[in-house]
Amino acid sequence: MDFNAFELIQDRLAEELASQGFGSPAPLEDEGGRAVMFATGEVAYSLLYNNKQQLFELRSTTLTEEGGPGQWRRLSQWLFDPKEGERSDAESIANDFLDVVRGPKRVQAVQQKRKRGKDDERNVDPVFFLNRLVNIFPELKEEMNGEKIVYGQVRPATFVKEKVVPRVEALFTQRPGSEPAKKLCSLLDDMYKNGDMDLRSIVTAVLLNGLGDGAFSALQEGLGDELQKNTRYTRRLRGRNIKPEKKKKQKKVEARLER
């Protein structure tokens, strides 16, 4: 490998974050592996390469009164094998991380204090969900890269319908009690709890409703109370075409001049 993936991603992030007022990357001690931190005011981003899991992580946190990082919150992660990874893979990871730090939802989320209501905390988007799925179905990584090459971005609903649903169907038909199946149930619970409206709809209307009855029943048994309860209602909409409400005709109001 004739390039340094960590430095490539770090430099791309540094350029973008500098324009947002963040400082230069500072070395950060992390038991997971090599890490740097970009800080400004009360918040910070961090780039970490986890040696054990062989993946890059982008994280955010609020800073303590002493200026140190608080508890890190993972924003995105991508698998990367330093022996087999190519420059194009590192570029894709950098582009995804840049999308995260540029996105208005992420900028707002990372700059706000944690004193927020329950609904405001639901800011995890579909792209974040897809990146998490790579840990369960590693082959999705290449297919996501293909989407970006063809369309310039990943189309979450279409991608889940065409690429994710068949794999979930096979997993819960053939290995419903396996470790990957348990991890997926846990992930779906977490994504539904913290996801924005787009992600919650994709989880229920696209992924879960896209499964056959056998796979759906096997998966539903492993879900938490909130999502299991909601799937009882959303499953009833399976196969239906929901038509938008017709607009009511408004009566014309004519202005009359009094004589």
C-alpha cells in the first residue's frame, strides 16, 4: 500500500473542519488505536482507527470544563483492512465522513448541549444506519461504494429494499438464533429509538415489511418492546398503496364593493 489511509482521511477532515472553526488535529490517546481530535469551543470530532476491529470511526463529543473530551458518540464507521484496502476505499470513507460533518443535522447535533427533549434526540439518519449494517453484512460496503459511483450517493430506501432485505430474509430463514441475527435485532431497536423520521420509516415500512412472514416472525421475536409493539401496526400496511389525502376544493371568495 503506497499511501497512508489514516493521514489521507485526517487531512480531508482537517481542511473541512478548519473552515468550520475547528483546530488542527491533535494526537489523542485511545486504547482502540491511533486517534486524533479536532476541537473548537465546547465540542470536538475525533478520527479513530480501531486496530482490533479494523475500522475507521468518526466520533463527536462535548468538551469538559477542563477542555478534555467527554463521552464519545459514534457518528459513522467503515471497515478497512490496511493490507488489502485501496486508495479508493480510503477516499470513500473520507467522503462519507465529510458528508457527516457538513450535514446540517450533524452540525446542529454536535454543537448543541445535551439538555434536549426526547424527540430532539432522534437525529440518527439512514446513512448512519447503513454504515452500521456493514458490521453485520460486510459485503454491503462494496455495494454502497457502487451506489455512490453511479448515483453520487446511496439511496437509502432503494438500497435497503434491493440489497438489505434479501440478506435479512436469508439470515432469519436459515440462522434465526445466530449471533449476527441477535446483533441485527439490537441494531434495529437502537436505530428505531434514536432514528429520525426517514430512518424509522425505512426500518418499518421498507425493511421489516419487505420480509416474508416466516423471516419476519423470527426477527420480531428478538426485537425490543417498542419496535415489537409498533410492528404489529405497521405490518398491517404491508402491500398497501397509501394514497395521499385529496385536497378539498376551497370556495371562491369574491370581493364586492358596497355602493
